[in-house]
Amino acid sequence: MAKANKAGRNTRLVHNGFGIDPGTGALSVPLIHASTFAQDSADHFGKYDYSRSGNPTREALETIIAELESGTHGYAFASGMAAISSVLMIFSPGDHIVVCEDVYGGTWRVLTGLLSRFGIEATFADATSVEAFEAAIKPNTKAFYLETPSNPLMKITDLKAMANLAKEHELITIVDNTFMSPYLQRPIELGCDIVVHSGTKFINGHSDVLCGFAVTADKDLAKRIKYIQNAVGAVLPPNDCWLVIRGLKTLGVRMEAGQRSAGIIAEELSKHPKIKKVYYPGLESHPGYGINKKQSDGAGAVLSFELETADLAHKLLENAKYAAFAVSLGGVESIISYPAKMSHAAMPPAERAARGISDSLVRLSLGVEDTKDILNDILEIIELYGGK
């Protein structure tokens, strides 16, 4: 394990405890491409035996992620959904989970279409209301599952209040921290038990690796997650681990650049007559502005906005010059996406509509481009296709 690092956020990202290889002096974590490891004797196995169970490069990344999230145990998976699904597999038939109602579509799909077949029940409730979550608790409830900001409507959950409620009922609190990353928000410090990530997004940050993470500071939960990770085997390969370690070093500068652009663009779009509503927790008009400011170090680099018509949304998506029309978010390049047919395509139309995810809603993840180029591109397309 690397030593605890209490320096500033950007310093910790660069000086992560694995900066200089003691054997060679290399300024890079060694990439160990090995599926298996030789043992000295039948009675005494070494630290590593088979890469599904443990690999030095993956262990370095898992240690770094755990430290950044103020946890003690981190686990790297082959995708965000592998991490989320593995964490949810610590529960048993007959267990019940209260879930934020506008949860990511892939998580909704696992809960309603897969875990439900194994007798794990989910109730979806408004996570902006502690009272709504408390009302959803049943005798067999075992956990809360939260996202804040939520995807794609950027709703904010009071994590400390939810963690306190969970503790009153002896429940586990799980938080998807993908949108904020540990650079801006650390749920474990607020009393939550498990943090999950689609590391494909901001943690890796370069749109070239699928990965996911789970972090906890609880030894018992760590043991349960590790058992699932090893048993199921959806681990992150060494080469991908190495790429993520490299990508993490620029997390701070990437988040700061994207967040700066997101704030400016959200303000400008909120004034535009062709845009019905902008969802961004950095706007003082956002219902969760105060809570987010209290529990996070910023408002993040993602915003969503609803255009006047679905046709105008399509024109923006199809004609954007600098923001790639693509699934995902959190890359160095800005990405514009269509929740109704991308992140929440797994939800039936009626379920999406009930959550306020309309066909005219788009989501924008800001990268490191010049803010004016992204903003002017959006405004020009709206002007060209928006009519009078």
C-alpha cells in the first residue's frame, strides 16, 4: 500500500505513491503483462498467483483510487457497469434497495431486468427528498443507491443527510460518483459506505479505456466486494490500468477546464429563448445549488438542457462541430449526447417521461477546448435551425 498522502488535490494526483519505480527509477508504474506468477513452493505462495485475483499494475491503480476517494480498499473492473453490478451482487435474494428515481439507464436495466430475476428488489424514489427515501424503506431494505449529480437531470442529493438516515436504519449507502470524480466530491468523507464509478469517464478522461471502480473504507464490505470481483472475474486488464494511472494525473486540470466552460455555457444558454431549461448545479437557480456547494468542491463539467423542440435537438446533435455526438462523457474532448436514445435508452418511453427525460433534452460534457468555440458553435446551430 502507498503511504497516505495529505498534499493538495493536484499534487496527490501526480505524486500518488507510485511515481518512481524503486527498481529502475522509471517515472511510470511498471506495466506487468502476466496472467500467472511462478511460486516458490507448494506451501508458500507469493503475493500474486493469477491476475484475475491480483496484478501489480492493477493493485497500484486500485490503491490510488482508494486514496483519492478517502477509502481504504479500491477495486478496478472492466467497465463501470461491471463495477456497479458487482457491488449490487453483494446483496441476496429477498433484499431490497431504495434507488434514486432518475438513475443511469444501465443501472436501471441491471436492477429491473437482471437482479430482479434473482429476488433482489428495487424501489425508485426521489433522492432530493430524504423523506421520500425514508418512506420507501421496508423491513427487508439493505441499502440506498444514489447518484449526485444525477444523470441526466443533474439532481442533487444531500449525501450527509442520506448517510445519516441509512445509519439510523442500519443500511449501506452506495453512491455513483462518476459525474464529479474524487477531485470534486468524496462521498465516503460524508458518511457513505461504497463509491462506484464509470472510470471510463473523467477518471481515465481520454475516451480510450472502458473501466469501473468500487471503493470503500469498511473492511467487511471490502471483503464482500473483493470476493465478487475474484469470483466473477470482470477485472481491468493491466494495460488499461496503466492507461488510467496515466490519465488520472491530469484529472484536476481537465476537471477545472471543463467546469469553467460548463459554468459559462450554462449561464449563457439559460438566457436563450430557444432553450426551455438548463440543468446545472452551478446555477444559483438550480434547486440543489446550496447542497451541492456544501458537499462538493465544484459543480462539475456536465450540464443538460432542453431545447424548444425535439427537431432542434436533433439538428444540434447532428451538426455540432466541436462537441462529438457520442455516447459517454468526461473526455478531453467535449461530448454531446442524447439521453433518450443513449444513456437512458434501456428505459421504456413512459419511464423516461415520468422522470422528465424528454426527446428534446441533450447532455453536454465539456472538455478542454476553448469555451467560446463550443458556445458559439451551439448558438450558431440554434440560430440556423431554430426559426423565428
